[in-house]
Amino acid sequence: MLASIAALMLRAAVPAFPPPTALPPDENLKYATGIVQSVAADGRSMVLATQAGALNVNIEQVLAYGPAGASAPMKTELIRQGEQVRVYYYVDDGAKAREVDLAAPLP
């Protein structure tokens, strides 16, 4: 019985999504994956097409990672229209991304 409870607690602590490259996962961290539909000209937000619909994400304070966890000096080098990405964000007056990872290497 005690082992079953411990197993359930451990399972509840593990996020149901791939871990971020740099961020420590916590219970408030949200995850979405999809294709970047657009990036604002000022680089402050993007629209991500997900299975649940469009997600408008603030990317002002985002960490961007490419293939094999390589960070980008400029997020605009990785976050481009048509890219398949994983977004880790918090909800605070909208979705505010903290990390964006390329889901597949660039062709």
C-alpha cells in the first residue's frame, strides 16, 4: 500500500511533456508544441499553431535553443515562421514563454 502511494506521488511529480533544455520544471510550467505561424516584427511575440488551436505567446524574455541544446545568440535566429518548436511558458496575463526549443533540426 505504501509503495503504491509513493509510486503515484512520483508519477504526479513527473511532467507529462519532454523536459526543457535549461529551465527547471515546476507545477506551473506549461508546454505546447506546434509550428510557428508568425513572429511579430518587433520580436516580442509569436503565434504557434497547435493541435488545440492558435497560441499567441510573448517571447520577450525567452531562452531559445537549437539542435542538440545549442543556444542562439539571437532568438530570431531560431524562432522563424514554419519552424516546428516546443514552447515552455507560464500563464501570467497571457502565455509568456521562458524557453523555446527547435523540435527538429533545420533542413
